[in-house]
Amino acid sequence: MFRYEISGDGAGGHGDTMVPLISYTTVSGIPVTQLLDKAKLDKIVDRTRNGGAEIVAFLKTGSALLRGRRRPSCRWSNRSCSTRSGCCPCAAWLEGEYGLSGMYCGVPCKLGKNGLEQISRSS
């Protein structure tokens, strides 16, 4: 049996505005772009963007929102309440990062026990 650790994040809202952060996605530490071709990654991105609608269609009622928010909330609290730091998508005040200034935007950030430690740069 093989065991893989998959790590990935997304930014933006649910649906068409969601931006899965492929450049930050790894499988056992290997960038996913080295493991899958662009066509396969595009299919995964499409399914990720439409996953909430897929869940709601399956359930026939209610919302998929709460089902997808537990993991990021737990991860954020773990980073901010302990000595472990790590990268999480967050709304951060930008001052030139990603070519944006004077606004909050969802970007990958390194969080630690004192809050925001660093805004991660895109590769």
C-alpha cells in the first residue's frame, strides 16, 4: 500500500472565482506539475471550482459551504495557537505583492503564533 501526502490550497470565492493554487500543490513534496500534465490539471481545477455545486446537487438540499470550511479553519487555528507555522490562504493587506497595493486580497500567507509572518511569493 502506498501512502501519499497531498498538500494544496485555493483562493477566492466558490465557483468561477475560485483559484486553485496549482503552483503550491504537492504530492509527498513533489510539485503536482511534475506529476500531471496540463490537461489533467485543468480537469482537476474545473472539478474543484464546481465541487460545491456537485455536492449540493447530490444532497438535493442545503449547502456545501460548511462541509468545506472545517479544514482551513482548523489549520488556521493550529498555526496561530501553536509554535507550528505554515502556509495558508488568507486575506492580507498587499503593498506591492502580486502587483497589487492598497487592498486586501486572498493570497498564500505564512501564519504563526503571532499571526501573519510573511506573504508567500508566487513562483
